[in-house]
Amino acid sequence: MALILAASGCGTIIPDIPDMVVTQQRVEEADRLLASDPQGPIPSPELPAALVAQAVDDGPDRDGTAKISYTVEVTAPDDPPGLGEAFDGVADLRTMMDVPLESRLTLRRRLRSSLQQGQALLNSWGYYDGVADGRLDDGPAPGSFVARISLSPGVPYSLEPGTLVISDAVPLDPASPGAGPGLEDIAGELARARGQAAICPALPGAAPCPAGDLAEVGIRPGARARAEDVLAAVNRLEQVWRSGGYPRAEVTATKYSIDQNLKTLKAEIVLTPGQYIKMGRLETWGDETVKPRYLRLMVNWREGQSWNQDLAERYRETLLDTGLFKSVEIGPGQEPDQDGNHPVVAALEPAPRRTVSGSLNYDSDWGPGVSLSWEHRNVTGWADRLRIELPVWRDLAQLGLSYQRPFVFNSPNHSLLAEAFLLKERTDNYALSSASVAVGLERAINRQLRGRLQASAETGTLDEFLEGQSDYLLLGLPLTLNWNNSDSYLDPTRGLRASLLMSPYVGHYRNDFKVLKYRLEASYYHPLMGPDRLVAAVRGAVGAIGGTGPENLPSSLRFFGGGGQSVRGYEYQSIGPKNARGRPAGGATMSEASAELRFRWSETMGVTAFVDGGMVYESSDLSQVGQDLLWGGGLGFRYYSPVGPFRLDLATPLTPRDEDSRLQIYLSLGQSF
């Protein structure tokens, strides 16, 4: 016996069970009658046992008011693996357990829908003879129940060789004989294709069929007939054609049939390719402030090549990554040029070019503070950015100016960087006034890896109290490599970040010095529940300075530990070797480690449990790394705003010293790492 299914477009694969509609009508009638008279008799619809057992209420609640609670027991075979877990992910009985129930009837509706979802799951996995059965039993306590679900897959269905028809009829005539309401008649097209893999258009100058057989996109004979795989292959078919010269290719009809005797499923697909198009010059609409040459430099196709939707989409993403546009739409123009190439049209909606922002801050390191910033993201029309920042705290004030210009040397991978800072800082260990500049190049090696090489100069006056006041000069050539495949800058939930800094420095501080400084840091993020509901995050860092002792270096070169970006629970820069006053003097080697569990219970609120450890050592001997760590821990609270999470961390030292406070408070934008 063969069972035929027909759908317009890419529909789901659901067998047409004759009594399914009748059953649903009866269930809906029962629900309607109950709603009109909640205390009256409940009709008993004759439901198939495969859908639900005992699908009606058997009397009022025991006390008339008690809320209902339940547990779920799912029985599923080991083969196919993961069937029970997949049911837990889709069934209302599982996904709605935290939604209160007021009556047993509501629970039975939830059971009924879960069994229907289980049946659909079996079908989608290719088990069209499978059965989802279940019943509701009394639980151990009044008002409690046990929902027992049994999933019986049966024999898996496999794929037959599929049929692909390439048709110019768009749309197929819905008035053809045999066409049902709202369905396109594909019988004629499919009949003409019997015995043929495909009918490809013979257009002058057109490329060969990008995909002439369904097996080329994943519908391979003998494979498991999983709905997810079949629908993905149909979607892939469109993408292959759209990247093979046919940007308007569309699957216009599908037909799936299952043979219950042979235990097979066959897919018959009609695809309308549209016009064959070659890519030409870039044309832009909607924005006159960005220089056309800048936009052309990012073009990733060759004029005259077949239309490639993948390249067009990557170009669109590149434009969006600049931050200059709210939206970008890419498509072929109507009129070809004299060479037969169609222009590639980019419709641009500009984003605001200037931003002014401010924030109020507080933490135990610096007390109250305010931060102001201004940014222009298209100064000369080349997407160049100028940013001014002014953070002011009780004992820290800084004025920063930074400029970035992309496409240096006409290369999309190179950017010019320039920075200048004025700093005034006072801690328990020193007082510092300094000015610094840095100029360099950044190269995007790939989408995850970036490298930066700069020449820097810093001068200032450092007062270390016991040693007196000294001027210093510092020249460096820092090289930085950054790897980042995390999913967010301010709130990562998955991925890896790593950075390596290596820099030779020469300078004068009381005496001349030459040193090599390097620092390696990595952090990893992994979701444990849902995409962002519960996330584990870990971080580690190690660094060293070779060439001379830290006492011969200005404080801006030394390592310090403690504070909101280091080891929470300890005062800023309080971890490390002590000077004659008993205060940390900084060191030549450091190591840090952090771990967090981030739980987000709503769209806007979350909580974090964390532990940090770290130590700064006087010498540059790396064998010390990991020894004598001081540990801090605590809880954090997160408010997830449109601009990123605001964090409030409360931390305490877990290995306290006599001089340590028992509570440190940190408030800022973004996760701690």
C-alpha cells in the first residue's frame, strides 16, 4: 500500500491518517462543552489508543481547589539513540512543567498534545509506523499524577531515489485537473519527469545545472528518511542553484510519498530556476556619505562570473560589520551591461554616525566615578572612527583619544591605529602622571584571528613615596595576537578568546633598562542549559618580564594583582611583593585563574557565582606560576540591557590576610571576562 502526501512549498512530512481529523474534532467538541459547563458531564470522545489513553476527566478534583502536580516517566528504546531526550525537548508535559495546573482535564489536554507531539517526532525521525502511547495514573499524594509515555518506533523508513524537475512554469497552474484547494498540481510535471533525473534549461550562455540530482544535495537512496534531513536538502537545493548563476531559483512544489510495504519515502521536487545572471559592477542606493571606492574595495566577486548568492551574502555581512548601516539588501539589477553582466545592487539604510554616551560607576577599588565618551564612525567617508573617552574616578582620571582607519594599502585586512592618553592616578603604592602615544597597524588574518603591531612612547612622573619622585621614558614595540570566536563581545555564552602580548621595551627610570614583556590570557565559554540560560566560563592568564627586576621599572610596566578585572575580593593592586611600607610594589611574573557559573532566569535578570585566584611574583622565574595563589569568591547580579549586561559583583577574600576587607563591590557594564 502506498500513501501519498502533497504540499505546496517545503511542507512537513506528516502521514495523512484518516481518523486523525475526526478525532481532533471530537476532542475540540469536548473542550467546548466543558468550557460552557465546567461542572457538567464530560463527553467521552473515542480517541485512538495510539493518541491517548483515558483522555477524559473522571470526576472533580479531590478537594475542588487543589492544584495539580505530576511527574513524567518516558519509556523509549536505546535504538534510535536520543529518542527519549528529543521527546523531552518538544513535549508539553516536559516544557510546561513550571506552568501551574488547576484541573486534571488541563493535565489530560497536556498529555494529549504531548502524545501528538511524540507521534510527530517519530514521523520526523522516519518511523512512520511508530506509536506514541500513554496514560495518566494517580500519584502517591492527593492531587499528584504520573504521566507514563511509551515511544515505540517500529521499523525505520529509508529514502527512495528522488525526482527533481527543473521547470519554467512559475507558478504551476493551481486550476489544473486534480489540484486541491490551495495546492499546486505537480502531477503533470512529475509525470513528464518519470525515468529522468532532471530536466535542465538549455539557455544560451548559461552554466550547467548547478545540481541536477537530489542525491547531490543530500537525498541519497537508502539513507534514513528523516524529515529534518529531507527539508534541509530541499533548502540546500535552492542555495546551490542561487550560488550557481540563478539568484531567483525557488522550489515551487514538493511531493512526498511513503510506501508502507517497502518502508520507503520518496521526494519529488519541482524547482524553477529563473533567469541565469552574471555578476557585474557594484551599484549602491540609499547612502551618499560613504565613499563608493571604500565600498568597492570590499567587493569579493569577479565581474563576469556566475551569480553567487554565498558571495553576495558575505559581502552584505561585511557591510553590516562596519556599523555604518542599519540594513543592507543585495540583489541583481534589472538591466545587464554590454557584456551581459547584471549590476550587483546594494540597498543601504544608514545608521547614526555619532554617539554620545555616559555612565555612573562604583567599585571598591576607585569609589564613585563617571565616564563620558563621544564617537564619530565615518569621519572622512572611509568608515574611520574617532573616539574620545573621559573616565573620572576619585583617584583616577584619564583622557583618551583613539583613531582607526580601515583599508590601509587598499587592503580590507589592514587598519591604521593611533592612540593618545593623558593619565593621572594615585594609589596606596604610588602617584603617577603620564602621557602616551601609540601608532600601528592591525591585520585581520581571518574572521577569528587578528594581529596588531604598534610603536609606543610613554613619559611621565612617578612618585613611589619611599623612593621619591622620578621622571621616566618608555619606548616599546608591542605585538598582540587576538583570537575570538565567541558569540558576543559584552556577554559571551559560547566560544574561545585568547590573546598574546609580546613587547620589547627600552627606557630610563633612575637607570637605563631593556626588557621583554609577554602575557598570555585565554577564556572559554560553554552553555550548560539552553543557549544562554546556564553558562560556564573559565579564564586563565600568565605573564612575565625578563631583563631586569621590577624595582628598576616604572609602575606601568610591572604586574599587579587584585581588583574587579583580576582577583575579586581583594583591593586593587593589593596582591604581590611588598615594599618597605608593607604595600604591594608590583612584580615580574603573574598568574590568574577564574571560573563563573552564569544563570539567567529571565530576559533581563541573572545571577553569577564566581571564584578567582591569582598571585604576583617578584622574579621572572616561571616555575613559580600557580604557587601561593590568593583566592576570592562571591555572587554577582546581572541586568541584561539592550547595550549589554550591567553587573554588580559582591566578593570576599577566601584566603584573607589581616589587612584585607571582608567585602568588595564592583559595578560596571559587561561581564567580568
